Amino acid sequence: MTLHKGASPSDRKQSGHPVNPFYGEADPIAGMETSPPRHALPDGPLSPHTAYQFVHDELMLDGNSRLNLATFVTTWMEPQAAVLMAECRDKNMIDKDEYPRTAELEKRCVAMLADLWHAPDPAAAVGCSTTGSSEACMLAGMALKRRWMQRNQDRYPGKARPNLIMGANVQVCWEKFCNFWEVEARTVPMEGDRFHLDAPSAAALCDENTIGVVAILGSTFDGSYEPVAEICAALDEVQRQHGWDIPVHVDGASGAMIAPFLDPELVWDFRLPRVASINTSGHKYGLVYPGVGWALWRDTDALPEELVFRVNYLGGDMPTFALNFSRPGAQVAAQYYTFLRLGRAGFRAVQQATRDVARSMAERIGALDDFTLLTQGDQLPVFAFTTAGHVTAFDVFDVSRRLKERGWLIPAYTFPENREDLSVLRVVCRNGFSLDLADLFLADLEALLPELRDQPGPMQRPESVATAFHH
């Protein structure tokens, strides 16, 4: 979560403004003529109506989530799903003995994903729900490290330091994992037009202390798939030459809920024996409101038993593997609802429609003389583009800023190590973002281009603004 500091002196002065008299209703407790303090608890209670109105009015200044083309997170679900989530919002997911049916729905979701991802023995696969892919990746990384420790008990911690191999395009959760769990992060920088990890680069960084390789099925930077099968084949050769058996974790935060339906011929999952674990975000292309993620291991050998805890002070004796404890069961119920509601054919139709929108938008933006496409939206329904080489009047940050004035939230950011010279815009298409909305977006983009072309040059901005976008 984002870190925040306490209120500054200027913040603390922002109270005591006049209040609309309707806010106070006829509530003698409220009896207020000025607004409550913003950075300290009020002296007394407010009426429900008054408290609601204050919070509601502040939230009106947030962006419209449906027009947010930066986020991968689901921003629309059917009304029935919202009702179901409301009915489950008071159920604690960890209390599996008190809420056995919610626990059963979680178990069924794991079984469905094991089947979807071609676990060799679906009954032997193990998995759990999480708060999202970040937690799922942490759990998968812990399992990789613990398996390596078991193989190197005579050398760790005194004589060996574990390392994890990944591309520079990984989501920040992998950098956090390596920092928090004292693992050396060996990142492969971008090079030329290669914007993610490739097999030769991954194999070249391996040694006897490598706990695993992270392959991303859908890079957050440009929506492209990393070549999981090629990476596994390269690691097979590493094992033949050196004897190092290095597992692969597939970070399928987005792609693991796209590829099974739209790219069934692509082999990236448990069909590859070297793939030990997979994660996905139910709240991304799993089509559920945040936050829910999933982590699965191909079998019990891939998840060391010593990482699993059992507690009985909530009743029962259910195994648990998680970084946090209490969390709502509503999102798990919504995930099961979505699986039942759509089935394979429904998911295929929804994801295909989303990819069609992305490819249509990419094609139309690529046809504009001002921009150059990096990706086409033909893997994840995501594409990245930058200003054409001859454009000198504006840059991607100007485009992002001007689109925000029209309500569109589209991120502009620089690429990482070795390609920091490349700044791009990225569009994420999700369920609910229709061709009609795409038409409106393109119309707004084309309408502001004449003004941008007339600028004397890109607008100056603080460095913090230019790099404020985080994946």
C-alpha cells in the first residue's frame, strides 16, 4: 500500500468551513455550522446522512474508473454480482469452519483453475486465493526459495545467497519479494526492441543458487507475452549441462485468464514440466472487482509443507498459506459466480471482444502520423505507443495530460534499464470498455492533436511528474 505521512500544519488549518445547512438535517447531535476536522477525530458523532454526504462529495473528485485506461483492474460487473458481494461482505475468508460454503467455493475455484491450466493431475494441484497477484507472487517466491533451501541445507545461509531471475519489466511486487526475503534479484535489462525476458538471457544468468525464473504472461509495460516454453527449454539445457534443476514461476496476473481462451495453442502452463507455479489476478481479466488473486502449484512437492500453517482457535483445523489473515470472502464468491456465469465459451467471448477493441484502437492510433506502435493489442488486450520520430512539438506526457482534461486516464511513463530513453503511452482495454467508448476516446485524441502540434515544444514538467506512474 502507498505510504502516507501525518497532516502537515497547513493541512490541519483546513477546517471550519461553512456547511450547507441541509447536511445537518434536523439532527440535534450534528448541530453543526462548520465542517468537521479532516485530520483528527471529531469531538462527537455525526448523523449517517451527514457523514455520508461529506465522504460522497469528496469522492466525486476521483476519476471515472470506467474511463481509466491505466488500470488492469475490473471496473464493471453485473448487478447480480454486486448483490452477491454485498451479501458476503461480512464473511471472513479465514474463518473456514464458520463459513464452510465460502471455503468450498474457494476450493472449487482452485480446482477450476487447475483444470484450466492443465495441471497433470488436477487432484494433486494445490492452491489458494489471495488479496491479489502481489500476494500470490510473494507466496510463490517463498515456495521457490524454501525448495532451494531444502536442496542446499549444507550451504545456506553461510555459503550461498539465493537469486531469482526476471526481466526488468516485472511488476514491482517481485522487487519487493527479493528485498523483503533477501534474495538477489537478477534482472535482464531491455535491449533495443526486446522489451521483456528472453530464453538465452535467462539461461545465461543461472547458477547453482538460482531459486527460479519468473516468466510473465503479459507484461505490464506493453502487454506482450514472454516466451515461457522457450525459457523452459533453455533451462532444460542448463540442467543437462550443469545439473541445476531450476523451476519456473509464471506470473499470469493478466495473461493466465486470457491465453487459455484466446490462445489455446500457446503452451505456457503446467503442460511444461518445469512450470512449478502460476498466479493470476481474479480482479483483472478474471473479471471480478478487487481484490482477489490466485496462486497454484502443480503438486504438493512444489509447495513445501513447512510453509503451510494450521490453526484451531477459529474452530476446525484448516490449512492456510497467506501473508495476511482476515479478508473478505465476497470476492471469492464473486469469482465463483463469474466462473459459473460465463463458462469457457462465455470467457472466450468476453476476452475476444476486449481484444478486438484493443486491436481496433491500436490500428487506428497506428494510422495517425503522430504515433508509432510498440505492440498491437494482439496478446493481452493492451498496447503501447509513442510519438513518431519526427514529432518535436509534444511528447507522450503532454498527450496524457491533455487527455486527462477530457476525463481519460492514460499513463505516460519511461521504460526501465537500458531503454530509459523510451517514453510511451499505454492503453488497457477491459470488459465494459466498448467500441463506442473507444470511438469517443479516439475522437478526443484526434481533436486535441492540432493544439499539440502547434506547441513550440514539449511542456516542461518536474521529474517527479514524468515518472509518477507505477505499474
